[in-house]
Amino acid sequence: MSNNLSNKPHGRVVIRIGRHHLSFTTVADTEPQVNYEPYVMKSGVSVAANLREALKAAGYGRMGMNKALAMVDVPVLLTPVELFEETTMGDMYSHSFPRQEQEQVFYNVLPDLNAVAVFALNKDLKTVLDDNFSDLRLMVALTPVWRYLHKRSFTGARNKLYGYFHDQKLDIISFRQNRFKFYNQFETNRAHDALYFLLYVWKQLLLDAEHDELHLIGSVAADEQQWLIEQLHTYLQNVYEINAQADFGDMPVAGTQELPFDLRVLLAKGRV
């Protein structure tokens, strides 16, 4: 099943789904008003069951809202467009990530990045979404960030490496022209681990410590962020923290810190 997002999600419920988080966002059609509602997930209960209860309480069906965009924060396999085959994507994904029997594999085509994002979703979770929304789109949660950073990569002549902290994870990303040069995700929210992963990838890509740039989005544990920046500066000359407020200007979602950065980019810029 392929899903391409081409516009800002007006008139559509945006559901951001991860292992430990669940949120609902709606955007008014007539004015730039964003309503963001995180849902406290019950421990020991499946994500699908949490979603079913959350949707029942929200009552989107009673309000006549039958359109949804599900941003899924799941492991993703990026495949070059020219090598992608729908008939073999399940096997390719299973070779890369442990896959459960109750999972179904989907994909998003990213033509501007010459890539296809392959991911898996629990079948019960997909059933809950289908039962509540007749018009459903699935999208890897990182997609807006990939496109946003890809555009930034063309600014200036220096090579750039990006680190995105979210949901106790670190995504490290780099581009070469209209393609991914590097992408990987690491499970950590600790500064020492992040320092190691960032410098290891920097070395692996043969980036220049005096000339090239490292850009960070989000932060590790609050009391460790300053330490991480100071340590990075001892090895790299050009280390920057991306400021969404400066990039998005007066848009209402720019300064809304409780929103994950990928959701802010989606709401502010749509397909970037």
C-alpha cells in the first residue's frame, strides 16, 4: 500500500503513533488553528488497544471526521527507487528488521529523494484505523523531517550531517544531491551514546572537522544537552542547533514545544 502526502493536512485528523506515545492533531479549514491532544497510553496494553480506547473517547466518528493521516514512528528501510520491487519488499524488510507474524508491510514513495520508505505496521493497529476512518493515509513519521533537511542541505557549499533527537532515539541523516547519503536510527537519549554515534558516522562519511557542518534538532536528556554540545565542539568546528521558531517564523506551530519536530514541520510546511 503506497501513500503520498502532497498537502498540509487540513480537514484530516493527524494521528502520531509510536511505541510509547500517541497523539491527535486537527487543523481548522478556515483558520490556522491547531488542536494538539496527546494521549496517555496505558502500560501493559497494546498500542492497538490504546488507540481504540483513545478514538472511542475522542469521538471523531460522531463529529463526521472520516479522514486521517497516521504518522507512524516505526523502523524503516530506505530503498533506492530503481531497486524497489513491491513483490519482494516484505522479504527485504524482514532481512533488515525482526518482523512479527501479525505485521503487514507498507511503503511510501519519496520521488524527490529517489527513495522508497518500507515499514511494517501491526495488523490489529491497522484494523483499528480502518474501522474508524474510511479515508486513511499512512506515512513514516520522519518523512517531513527528511524533506525539510534535504532542502536545507543545499544551503551553502559545505557537507552537512544532521542529528534528530526524538522519542528516546537519535536519527542521523546526510544527503548527496537528490539522494540519501546516510540514514540510520539509534536507540538512545543519553549524551555519551549520542556523542559516540555522531562522531562515528562523521568519521565513516569522511567529513571534514574544520569545514563541514553538524546540525542538531531536539535534545538528549535536558541536563546533558550542554555537555553534548561542548564535547562536539572539541572535535568539530561547525556545530549548530536548528531553531524551529526562526525557520517557521510566525506560523502558530513554530513555538509549540510539546509537538514533536516532525509534526511541527508537517503542519507548518506540508510536503516540504
